[in-house]
Amino acid sequence: MSLRNAGITGLSFEGRGERIAREFYIPVLRQSVAYDRATGYFSVEALVHAASGVAGLINNGGRMRLVLGAHDVPMELWEAYRLYMVSGRDVVNEIGRRIAENLERIEDILVKRRLEALAWMFKQGILEVKVVLPRHLYLGQTGIFHYKVLIFKDREGNIIAAEGSANETEPAYTVNGERIVVFYSWRDGDKERVDDLVRSFERIWNGEHPDFEVFNLPEAVYRAIVKFAPKAPSDPSPEQTIRGSRVERFLPVCRFVRILPKVRCLAHMGLGPVRLYPHQVRAVNLARERYPFRILFADEVGLGKTIEAGACIKLLWTTGYVRRVLVLAPKNVTRQWWDEIRGKFGLPAYLLKPGKPNVFVAPDGKEFQVDGNPFDAADLIVASWHYVRGRRGSEPELFKARSFDLVLIDEAHAARITRSEFASPRPTRLYELAMALSSLTPHVFLLTATPLQLNPLEILDLLRILGLGGPWVHEDSFMRYYHALNRSPTERSYDDWLHLFNLISWFAKTYLEDRHREVVITKFFGDFEDKELLLRIVNSGDAEAFKAFLRRLDAQMLDSLDRVFRGLMPTSWFIVRNTREWLKKEGYRFPKREIENVDVSLDESHTALLEELDDYLANYYNAYMSYLKDDERRGFGLIRAVYHQRFVSSFASAYHTVKRRREALEALLEGDEERLHELIMDMLEEISEEIDEEELLEVMKTIVNRTRGLVEKELDKLRSLESSLSVYSRAVSASDDPKLCNIRNVVEKLRNEGRKILIFSKFTDTVDIIRDFISQWLGPEKVGTYTGRRGELWDSEKRCWYTCEKEVVSRALERQVDVLVCSDAASEGLNLQAASAIVNVDMPWNPAKVEQRIGRVDRIGQTADVVRVVNVWYPNTYEAKMYKVLFERHHIWWVIVGPASGIIEQRLVEAFEGGLRGDKLEKRIMEVVEQVERSKDEAVRLARIFPEDVPLNPTFTEVEVSRVLERFVRLCCEALGMRLVKRGDLLFVEPLERLPVTVRSFVENGLSLSPGRPDALVPGHPFVQWLASELELYADMPEKVPFSVYGVGGEDGLLDVYIVEPDGRPERLDDAKRVVELFGRLMDLVEGGC
């Protein structure tokens, strides 16, 4: 037994700690009888890593001495130590107490096995441990013992010594890597360095070093470790668990799996634990087709715009195109965006919560205050565009910060120019912000399901934000283009064709690459001999040549030319839009809808209470409006409409609305502007409409100055209403609330049908009262909520509601929760198709918002054949009257929730402000419906401005890559002593305790084999990458590999795969199917094939 026979000759070793253990520690310790180790960390990780490879030492009857440096000492303890208030022994014992507590909680099997070895060595008296603390003279604020020395001795007196970095943390050992330099006592030039390291260790061990105090291991740590002691010594090395397996054949496939997430044709499967649907893959590819990346994601509700945009951000982030990203969304959905970006795509997103001071929510969920400009504090920020746009007349903080590489704006239809025949066009503040950001930012993403209403110029507003300029910015020219485009090719005049040519050829030359123009013209005009001539004319923009060319075309060729123009028009390159009708043609399945309306019957007392609330709004707000000028009325009128919607949502919502209004007026009279501002922001929190809180504050001040007596009179009325409504503010006293009783009956009926239910309200006050009311009957463990506060579920042990992330809510709905009560914050970006019924307890005035709610269950992946939509409302309200008629018009519902949604919202506002009742209201509703009917044809014409539908590619890759991955994961698990169990379309890894804690969280709920679900089995899943990395440490190359595989990087940061057969030249695999087939061949090597 000699260290000279250990097979170690290298001057240094570097890489992950596990690799160094395999290549250095283990073979050296097999030849050693003494092992001295000093390291700079006194922690659980340091103890565990010190045990790496000691099985060989134990077998030789060897002994070990371990020195650990006190580290991560709380600042207050350092300070007390520095001032002689506590002793070094006190510091070490406190750290030891914390380590002992952590040892008690260890579950990882590998960690336990290594600690078993340490524990056995302790009990046998062959391991001694001391803890080192820097002396006061060198302490400063946070002194650290920075040594890392390793000394190995054999029976012959040979010594191997090594020194390196002091980092013994888990990331250093398993991810980041480390480096050690090695010296050999029998080599010329090394002996002096070996002797010096031995002397240095002995001085520290014996307490003779002037810079350090030395203490024995705290008793608490000793007691915690010896609990792990087995009856006989165990091998703590991970290689023991995989010895004898087929691991030697895994190296090629492990290396291949490691690069798969960046392979160009499979990059959409390397984004994290996310598997996209084919139409989403197409959207991502189109968005990245043209540089700079500026795109409008305009999919209809429920088709996954958020995932498409998140996937693009992840690709651009990982390939290095962007390093600073800003996501702007309505304030009630910012948390969903933050959840989506960090949860699904693993990006380090920070959520900005504005206030005094501003607060960031970090990727790990912890909050911290931000001094200075918040937009300089992080590189990937999610914020509310209501906050970012700043106060009117002042420069937003955003423009004073470092610029961003990519800006995303959700609900971008609010960024528009308001046009009216009675007033000058007026840009919204979001439009002004978006245009400013567009000029400062290279890449821009916009998202909306309703990119235009019935005015074609609204699409031009969005195209301008995306950078469309030149002759396209003139509204008259755009309208002429729009009308010409909507005429059939044979009905267009020469002037129409020429106008289309001038605009489209200018765009094609300015914004598209040569290959783009050639592909489009070849696709739609490739059957004709004049294809090359048309390409030259478009490239040149020669109008006279185009006129001559046009005269030669017959009807068939004109139709093909029309398709060329549509393929080259700006909307085909700036917009990605998927619709349900198109996806149905491609084989997607959507459930049937059944809609039911439930009218809430009121007794005299409840009728009187609603009428009193109605009268309050009419009397006081009408009185105030008479004192306001036209430009002061807009925001005030909107608040009145919101109050009405709150009043008819629930009596609990009415109570809290009245209470906040009373508090706001009291603050106004007392001059407490800070409190008033808080109340206004609270009131606006659930309103996504464009409204300026500063303007509203000024209007309220104006009212006090002009009508103080009326304000005081209103306060008396508010106190009276608050008293009448207080009984409904708590579930225990609201048992006779007629709407709550009807909701309970509906829920009971739907549950009897075997359905899980989503209950929607615009307002969290209503959400809370429904949750508490339903919980009294159903039990709180069967109920959950999702609002702007995130998810809330019941903790049965603590008997309280706790906050959780949206994926936890989704899983709870799949398991124990039967009813999820939601605000409209859950109507976007959440997959809740475990439910198959929606209950609306109030109705947004914009039908698109209603469709977003329904889209949570009526979406891709819904397994129920029929989804139920139940509307519970007071039958005489404006919204109930309107929606009863609208829901009957199935044939125009797509118009109602799309181009005509703005019309309906506007007409509801007009009916409300006009105080229409009875026959007048019925008449107005029928007029609105007739207007929508008439607009149907215009909506069809508008749809032609969007890009033509392109058939989806076959989904062979999506299915086959999951099959090969499942095969890979199964074999890897077997090699590591685990098993893969299939339950339905989920794969479960057992036992979970075998995995590191950081990996375990990604698989504890199963690996999904279906698209659209969390934790999808794809190459980019963290567990898949961990398996490949783990086995690569121990794998070797098979004896015979009949081909070579290379990944070659491109300028865009992605890889192309090349294969070299024994008798051939390198061949590029640019087809996803062939790459997956290669994956299968590599798996055949593992199983002994070729």
C-alpha cells in the first residue's frame, strides 16, 4: 500500500467537487493511513464533503483530523466577539447549535450515508475535529479562516499535500467547481512545499498559530452526528451506488442531452420544464425570425400568449441577445407575470412593488427595500405600467435609469390613440410611454387578445409602437391601403394595386431580408414564369415596372399576387395571431359551452338597500358633476361606474366601498393627502382601465373647495349606509344575503355533477366573503382563492389561510380543492382546466374580460366535453340586461368578445350615465345588438388585415422526443438506484429522498408527458439536465462508437448538430426528426446496441 501506486500524477485538479473526489480523493485515500484536512467552512456541507471518499481510509484502519473555520457568523455575534462581550467558545458553540439543528432536518440519502461514515469514525475514535476562529487583532468586521489544506500519508512515510480554495458550499461542490494544487514528497522541488504545509497544519491543530483560536468540536454537533452512526462502517461515496451498472456506456448520450436545450431545431424544448403546443412553437419561431425582435402576440384568449412571450424572453436571455428586460402589465396581473417568468422559465425576475420606499420581491420570494431608482436595481423587472408611466407632466423614473434591451407590454390595446368625431385625437398615457420606450429599446413585445376594435387605425397605433414608419404613418394612406386590401383582386383598380405596391414594396425593402422576400414570392407565385421578374420589381420598388407587369396578369395570377402582398404586408411580420377556429381545423379540441343565467330574487329589505345605494350614486355624483368642467369629469364618471359595479357585486363589497369612500372624504377634509392617496390607489387596484390617480386626487380637492357642505352631507349618508351594510361584511352574519345563498346552491349543483368550480368576481372584497361563506358549509380545505394577493389555501394545522404561488393553487385544484374563488387576476396566465365550470358573480362591462374568465376552463387541454358557465346576478342591473341578450347571440359571440367589445362597454357606460330604466334600457340594448350584427361583416374584413394562417408542421418531434427522453430518464434512474413509475401521463421518481433537495422540488409532483402542463418532460427540464450531469461524472466512453457527434455554435447562440459516420463527411442535421433519431441511436449504445 503506497501513495506512489495511487495512479495520481497531476499537478492540479479542477472542476466540480464530485469529479475531484472521483479523480483524486478516492484513489488517494485508498492508499492512505492518515488524512489531515483544513477548510474554511464550519457547516453541514463542509462536514459532508470532508467525508467524500473516506471509505478507503477506514478500510486501511486510518485516522483523520479535520479543522473547520468558523464562517457565516451573524454580524451581531461578530460585533460582540470584537468588543469582548462574548468569548470565542461562545461564538463556536452558537454556530454549532445551528449546524446541529440543520443536521436534524437532513433527508438526502447521499448526505446521510456520508454522515454515517463520519459518525462511525467519531464513535471509533479515529476522527477528531477542531474549529478555528480568527483572533481579534485580525478580525475587523467579519474575519474568515481562509485555509484549505489536505495532507495524505501512507505507511511508508510518503506524503501527498494539496491546497486550494476555501469554498465548501454545496454550489461550489456540485455546480461551480473548485481547484486544488498537488505536491508530492518524493518529487524534486515539491518536498519543501509539502513540509511547509504539514508544519502549518500542525501549528493550527496544536493551537500554536498566532492568528487563530482553536476549539474542540461543539458537543451539540457531536451528538447530532453520532445519531447517524451505523453498526458497521459504510461507504459514503456516490460511486458505490452506481458501481456495476451500465454507467460506462452513458457518456456519449449524457453529453448529447447536455447540449440538446441549445440545439437550434429543438430550442423550444430547452426553455425549462415547459412543453409548448405546436402553434406556440410556430409563434416563437416567427417572433425570432426578424431582427430586431419586435412582435405583437395577439392570440385569442386561452391559447397561450403569455407562454409564447415567456419562451421568447428565455431564448433571447440564454443566447445572450438580451441582458436587461422590463415586463410591464396592468397592476392586477404583475404577480402572475413574475410567477410565470421565474417559475416556468427559471429566469431571475424581480417584482417591483411601488411605494415609499419601493420594494422588490426577489426571485426567491424575499422582499427588500430599494433606495434610488428602482429600474437600476435589477436586470429583469416586472412592474405595473400604471406606475411606470409616472405622473402627467413629469419624466418617469424609468427614463432616468439604464436602458433595457427588451420591453414587454401586456394588455397593449390600452396603448392607443383615442379617436372621436367630436374631439381631437388623444393618445393614452400608455401609448405615450410605449412610443418613448420603442425609441429607446431595441426589442419590443406587445400582447393583447383584442388588437383592434372596429377602427382599423388601432392596429396602426400598435404597429407604430413596433417601429413601423415611413409612408405607413399617414392615417389617410393607411385607410386607403385597408380599403384596397379588402377588395377582391379582380375588383381593385390600377390605383388600388399601385398604392398597395408602393407601401408593401417599401416595407419589404426596408424591414425584410432578401431571403424573406424570396421565400414569400416563391411560395405564392412560384408556379409562374414571371416569379423572378416580380422579385426584381419588389426589390427595386419600381412603380412603372409594376404597372407594366400588372397589365400582363390574368385573374389567377392576380389572386396569387394578392397572396404575395398579404405575405409581405407588415401585419404578417409584426403580428402572431392564433384563433380557435383555425386551431380546430388543425385538429385541436375544445369543449362545448353551456350557459345558464340565475336571477337573484330579492325581498323588500334587500331591494330597498340596493335602491338606497343606487339613489346615493345618482344624487351625490350628479350633484358633484354639475360643479366640474368637462375635462374634470372623465375620471370621476369612471369611479362612479366602478362604485355601481361594486355595489351589485356583493353587499360585502358595497360595505367596504362605502367605508373606504368615507375614510377618503375624511382624509380629504383633514388635508391628509398621503392617506387619501393610499385610499385612491387601493380603490384603483382592481381597475385595469386607463385612469390617472393624480388627476383624480386633484378633482377630489376641487370638489372640497367648491362644495364642502355637500361633502359633509355625503359623509352623513355614508355613515348611515355603512351601518346598514355592516351585517353583510362577515360571513357568519351574512346568512340571509340572497346572492351568497344562490351561489351556494349553484356550487352544490355543479359539485353533484362531479365538477370543480371557478367562481369569479372583479373585486377581492367579494372574493373574500364568498370564500368564507362557502367554507362554512363545504369546509375551508375544499376552498381556495387566487387574487392579486396570490393564491390562498387553508392550513389545517395552523387553522388559517396561507399564501402560495399559482402552481401550488393549480395542483391544489387538481387534488383537494373543489372551489377556487378568483378575482380577474386569475383570468390571465393561469391554467385551471382541472375545473370545468365557471360561476360569474359579477360581470365586467367589457365582454373580452368575460371571455378571459371562461378561457380559464374552455382552453386547450380541457378533458371535459362540456364546460358550464353560470351567471349569478341581480336581474334588473345594466349588465344582466345586456348579457342576457348577448349570450343568446352565439353566432356573433366572437365579434362581441373581439372587435365589438369596446362598443358594448361604451354603450353600457352611456346607459348607466343616462340613468336608463325599463323600456328605454331595453330599447338601447336592442340597438347595441343590432349594431354588433351590422358590424359582423366589418369584423370579417378587419380579420383580413392579420397574417394568413400557415399550416402547422407535423408534431412527430414533440411526441418522439418525449419517448426517447423517458427511456433516457428511466435508465439513468436505474443506474443511480432509483426507479421511474408511470401513473397516467405523469412519471414519478422514487424514492425522492435519493435526490438533492434542489432537484427534488422539480419532480415531486411528477414529470408530465403532455404539453401545456407544468413540469413537462423536455430536454431543458432541470431534472433531465441534472441526471445527464450526474452520470457524466462517472461514465466512460463505450469501447466502440460507430459515429461522432458535434454541436457547432452559431451567431445566434444556438447549436447545429453534425454527425460524422466512419466512411463519410460531416453532415449537418437541420431537421428535428433526424436529431431525435440520433438521440435514439445514442440510447441504443447505452443498451448495448450500435
